[in-house]
Amino acid sequence: MLSLLLNLLAQGPGNGVSKTTYAAGSPLAGLEFMLKYLPTTAAIDSCVGNQCTAASFLGETTQGRAQLVEARSLAARSCKLYSKVGGTSVSAFTAVSAPLFKGADCKYAVDSSFSAAESMPMFAAFAHDSDTCCKACAATSGCVGATYEGSGSSYGSYTYKYEGDGMPEVGENSRRLQPMPGEGFGLHLVDVTSAQTSGGIDAASLEAAFTARLGDMSAFDSFMDYSVQLFAANLTAYAHAFAADGVPHLAATWLAEQGTTHWYSLFVRVPTSQMIIELVGPSAPSGYSTTAMPLLEPRMSPRTVTEYSRTIPTALNLLSAVSVSRAVSNMSAIEKFYTDVVEAKATHTVDEVNATRRCYQWGTARSDVCFVQRPDAATRRQAGARDAKAALSVADVEQMLWNVHASIMGDDPNGGVNDKYTDNHYAVDLQSSGDYLAKYWEAHNPFPITASTRVAYACKQSYLIDPTGWSIQVDLFFESDYPGCMDTKSALVEEPTA
């Protein structure tokens, strides 16, 4: 069965929402940013040099896939990147020379390091092994080499044997749908060359709409609700790093618990992408005026506030995923979908003049999925926007995504693999029964999809599509498939999701 195979392939943490993914025009620029400013590594199971070749089972794909560093998995930033390298000398490290072309691997000199006196340093990244150090260099503009100051060329018991197409062999070491051991929550940007956006706008144009809305991040905008929330015990370190390098960001405050305790958010956009990082924590970043900060509605559910309020700051200042958030134009449709279709548990309800917010818990998931509707959801607005067409509203984005789904999938639930915007998704890794979803779709078959459709599914990737037009990768097992889903066992092995 399709979904049984998904359950067998998925080797994730099994604790709920495990990654967030976005279609992207420039995935590597985003990966470079995340490696530099956040405690992340390049994904262990990305293609060689972050570039899948046309002959690979993913097809030609650029991968900007980062994973949060998990506690106790890494002790330091052990991958030192250089824009110029000198000669090598004998050491306990590995000298890594950047790939010569897309899809190529690095060259590795084991028991060597580049001369510090002759090299020009860029920054240091976290890496599990010399291969993920290579991927960090391959993602970083101007990087010609790196010194991996760790040991070995594999992580734990997972040794990768690459085929000529640049992907691990099918079998025990084939690509997993969820993070590998030692990797945390995934922050993924991908560009699948063959995927289409007919009926809508391409990923670069959608990213331009985000630029038009967000500007220099000096004021809160409803597009900031398209965020992934990551808990940081020490917001100051991140705020100061952004400020030092002139990275646009916005600090805000909100009331947690029973409306008596101030918590804080730090919004930053991963360059050119749709990915908004919202760092949340209980302490204001030092040097920022709390009275000048915009006051927002509560940004975390009471259960996650309670859980993370006990977190003690550490030297590495690691991040933990709190929720994936979406801006929405119709909260009633969200409530119906997550209550009647997904059967999720409501964890947070906020009804204020300027914001309606709902959060939900999938099964026993540690993280929430949250939705925010604001009065301007149907309004194109951004002071100084040069192109009115670029300044889309939340409702415009939703309609555009559904136009693409209708154009590409139409009456074929197996056609989602060609739809670029199914790469806008989060993943639910519960490894439990999804029979209730199959029964729902049998009674409420959404096909053929039209521009007015607001819930659907895509077979090959095992995706649901919620009213926002964004997708959900579900790691569940079933006794029966969704209506119209053909047997795709072999396709799943050859075409895993991003």
C-alpha cells in the first residue's frame, strides 16, 4: 500500500511537525543565510553539493535544506569556510575543496587542513561530517574551500554510498522523508526544475510579492504570519548578529500565559524566499526599546509557553520548533478543515480586534500549526511598493496557489508531483493510522479541482492541501488509499518528497 510504504520509509523523530518546506527561486542563498546565522546544518541526505542532477530520481533539483542542530549532537561550529585557501598541512582535520560544478562532489584531503595564514575566512558552520561541511561550502557564495574540524566522513551508523546520479543508493541508506538521527526540525528551500506554476506566478515572482509587502522589515505586516516559530532562550545574541550585519529584522512583544507576562518575537526573512523566521522567547533582546515594539496578539499557545518557559539558556543557544504559521483570509474554512477533516485538537483561540488566531495539535505532536486572520487579508498594501501587482494580499496568494493546483492537477490526484507549489508544505511525522482521512475523502472527493476548491490531496507525495493552498506531508499508514490514487509503490522509491 502507498501509505504503508510511507510509514516504513519515514525514519523521523515521530514527535509531530518535523519540517517546513518552500518552493524557492534561489534555495542556496537561503541555505547560506541559515547556516551563517542559525544553529543549523546542511541536511545529511541532500544531493551531493545540494544539487540533484537530471538523471537522479528527484530530477534536476536545487536543495537549500537546513536542519536545526539537536542538543547533544554537535558541540561547536566545526566547518570553517574560506573565500581563499592556501596550501594544506598535516592535521587531525579534513580539508574540503568546493565542487567544480553543479552536482559535483567536493575533493577531500583527510588528515589535512588549509593554512590559516594563507586563507581568507568567511564564517564557521555546524556540520555532522565532511560531506555536510562540503554542502555548506557549496551553498555559500564565494566559498572555495573549508576545513572540517571533526572526525570521520559519516554520521553515526549512517554511511552513504552515492550512485552516479548523486543520490544515496535505494535501500537502507536511501533518502528519508524526515530528519535523520542527530538532525532536528527541517527548514527547507527547494527548486524542482521540472515542476510547473501554470495558472499562477513563478516562485521568484511570489518572492517578489513578499519583498513588496515586507520591505525593510521596519513595520509589522500580515505576511509575517507566514512564519515558522523557533524558540530561543536568548534572543539578544540573534538580534545583535542581525544588527551587526545589517540584516533587516523586527522585534515585537506580546502577552503570554493569562495576559500578564510579556514575551518577545524577532522576525527575520530568509533572503529572497517566502520563509519568515520568527524567533520567540521570554526575554527582550537587549538594546531594543520595548515601548517602541509593536504589540501583537499572543504568538504561542499556552501549552507551548508552559513547556518552553522552563528552558535554560545554553552556550550554543540552540533553537526548538514551536509552530508553523500561516496567514489566512477565511478562518472559518481553517476551523472546518482542521476540526472535521484532520480531527486536530484546538490548542489556542484568540479573537482580538486586529487578529483572529487558531492553533492546532496533530495527535501527540509537540509543535502546533497556527493560523492568523487580520482585517487586511484581502487588501494589497505596502507603503512605497513600486509595483501594485507585486503587492499581493493574503487572499491573492491563496487564490493564486489554488489556481495553480487546479491548472496542474485538475481531475488527476496523481498529478501533484508536477505542481511546484505542493513544495509549500509542512510535514507531520506521527507514524500512526490515517484511515479516518481515507474515509473522509471517500465521502467528500474534491476532484476535479477548480479555482474555487479549498481542500484537496495529492497522491504520490501523500499530501493534503488545506484552505490556504499550502500542503501538508502526512507520515501516516492506511488500510486503503484515497480515491483515484493508483499504486505508486515504485514511484515513492524513485520520487521522494522534498
